[in-house]
Amino acid sequence: MSRESGTRIWKDVANRLSVSKSRRVAVNLSRLNRYTEKGEIVIVPGKVLGTGRIDHPINVAAFDYSEQARAKIITAKGKCLSISQLLKKRPKGDNVKIIG
């Protein structure tokens, strides 16, 4: 997708996901809560963990979610997306923030 649209964000995400599974990032909800605002779209090139709380709705695209993280994001009226779903929604990567 990076080659098709000419955006660097998807190349960056692909590079971060190409590392071994044990070296991928793991981001807690507390970090997402700290560095996002209501309604933002973020991508986590790794796993979202359920430690902490989220007090505003955000759209999160990640490689994987813990069950607790998914439940807390949905409870806060946010959305859990796969990276491919976000890629289809935002092919140019506009207004997407990478965390991790």
C-alpha cells in the first residue's frame, strides 16, 4: 500500500511488523490514554494490553489485543480495528498516529 499511495506511514508500520514476534511492541491502555485525545485514530504495530484505563473514545488499529484491552476500549465507546481494516479506511494514512 505504501508503494501505491506514496505514503510513508504504511511503510513504517510494515517495517515495525516485520521484526520477530518477541520484539514487537506491547502498549498498555494507560499509554494510549495519555497520548491520545477523543476521537483520534491510532495504530499500534504490536499488541494492545489491558493495563490501565481509557477514559475517552479512540479508534485503535493493532496487530493483536488482549481480551481486557478490547473490552475496555469498547466500553469507552471506542473501536478496535485490525491493521488491514484501517488500511482500507485510510489508504493515505491521513490523521493516523503511530504509538509504540
